[in-house]
Amino acid sequence: MTASAEAVRAAVGAVVDPELRRPLSELGMLRDISVDGGVADVGIALTIVGCPAADRIARDVTDAAASVPGVDSVALHVGVMTADERRELTERLRGGRAARVMPFGPDSLTRVVAVTSGKGGVGKSTVTANLAVALAERGLAVGLVDADVHGFSIPGLLGLVDADGRTAKPTRIDELIVPPVAHGVKVVSIGMFLREGDEGAAVAWRGPMLHRTVQQFLTDVYFGDLDVLLLDMPPGTGDVAISVGQLLPHADVVVVTTPQSAASDVAIRSALVARQTGQRVVGVVENMGPLTLPDGTVLDLFGAGGAQAVADALSAQGDDVRVLASIPLSPALRQDADAGIPVVVAHPGDAAAIAIAGLAERLASRPRGLAGRSLPFAPR
């Protein structure tokens, strides 16, 4: 059988760019392709010099071409897009949206969920990271913004920090920022933009810088079409909470607390600030809840009932708010977080992982408020 250049082009064009998550044919990355005597001569163009996905793309393209009946060997030629081609690509990825325009406005079909807490140390980031992965495991397209600029920890929780402390970097295509992907979740954090060697340095920024950083995460980062965008918010009611309220007033809010009143009382305040900006509090998550020991006894190290107290207080002051999940104390959750592996991946049978999977199920199945939003359909 003699292979045709068209068959090889179709096979290679179907290869998906691991960063942009689109076929190469849609990205304009294919070049001359020919077949002569069983040898497929394939040309592709990467988006930038030093593309971090270059090796994987080359391997996948070679395998795709070799899979075509009649192809005995593949000669791959790798080039780089021109400035004009990159400009066309970024315009195509934006879908006609102008640069520096946020795609997650009120008309967006992406559900935006801000995960907040009143106090630090309640496990909000750990819950957010695992929730993002649990949603992705359900087949949803998920993005995660680490908006806790001063206390960023999402890259480490998702394994985007190597053994030498280097954090995975995003790819820049002109002014477009392509975020790294971990466990099916597209992630952006200020930790990815610090210079090598400065990863452990403190980010000592005040309000204007914080606002610009969050705004850039929402406008310049290419997440593609998302079902859910999660924001890991800093604790409290400071500058970032106000900025996110201004930028995303239509976002849903999930409040994380521990059972003790010292945390739950403060958690109420973070929810009230979110409401003041127009955001909707959709539920409360209790972390570090009672743990059932092997002998059947229950260890409630931090007490019990804090999340219900938050839900009751918020319901008395506005829309009905319910407890979405109670995540028990879990050694596996802590150990996996330190190792950079979500517990929902490493130990899905753990009680904490089961509770987080249930939380993902409740959020994913929650009806969406689309009233007043422009849908991307036109009558015929």
C-alpha cells in the first residue's frame, strides 16, 4: 500500500498540542508534508523557540505519521512560527476578543468559583487544589488561579515544583500566557513568574500591584474554553478580595472553615464582603472535621459544627446557604499535599478524598444561573 500525503497530513493534523489543547491543524502548525517510497517527510512549526512541549509534539507527530498505512519511516523537520503567524495564532485563540479583555465576564458560560476563608491555616488552598482535580476527573475543563499572591501554595500542592524548588513556568506567545497543566487543570500562580532562585522570596506588594496581578491572570492567561474557573483566594477581606469582587461580581463563593468558632466566626466576614460586591455565596466547606478512628471512636480535634454555624448565620442574612462538605482530618491529605500529589489522585478511597469528590459532584451538578446572559447561539 502506498501512503498519500493527504492521509499523513490528516493524521499529523489531529495531534493535539499539549499546552494549547487544540489540534495542530487548527493552530496553523503544519508545513509541507510529502510521501516518497514509504518515507513521510513532515514539516511542523512550533509556536516559539524553546517551546517546552517540543519533544512531546515531535514524538506525537512522528508516531501519528508512522501510524498511516504505507509509511515505513518518518523524516521530521521542526521550525518556528514567524511573528506574523504567532500574531494570527493569538488572534485565533482569543476568538475575536481584543487583547487585555477578560473572557470571564457576566456573559461567559464559564462558572467562576472563588474559594475563600476568614482565617489562614484552615486548608483552603489544599481544598481548592483537590477540588479542581476532582472536577477535572469528572471530565470538566478546569482552570485554577492562585489569587493568594502573598501566600501562594497551589504550584506545590499540584506538583508543579520540582525537587530543586523550581516552579513550572508558563509559555509566552507574544502577549498571551499559556499556563502549565497539572492533573488536567490549567494553573497560574505568581510563583511561576518569580525569577529562578527567588522562588522562596516574599512577595511584598500593596494594593495596586495586587490588583494588576489578578487582572493580568484573568485577561492575559489563555485558559481556552473552561467549564469551571476556580480562584484560591487569600484569607480575609483585603485588597485581593475587593479586586476580585470588582472584576468578577457574578462569581460564586465557597467558604472554607474549620469546626472551631475562632475560624467560623471570621469566615462569616469574608462571605459578607463577597456579598457586598454582588457575589453569591453558594455554600460552606468544613475542613479538618471529626475523624473516625479504626476502633470506631470519633476524634473531633477542632470541635464540630462550625460550618453549620457559618451556613446558618449567612442564611439568616441573605440567600439560603448550606454545608456542601465536611472533610475529616486526614493524614493522607496532609502527606499527599506535602508530596505535591492531590489526595483525590493518590488515595481516592481516603475519607477526605471521598468528601472532596462529593463536593465536586455537588458543585458540578448545581444549576447554573444563565438568566440575562447572552448565549452563543442565533435563531435560524
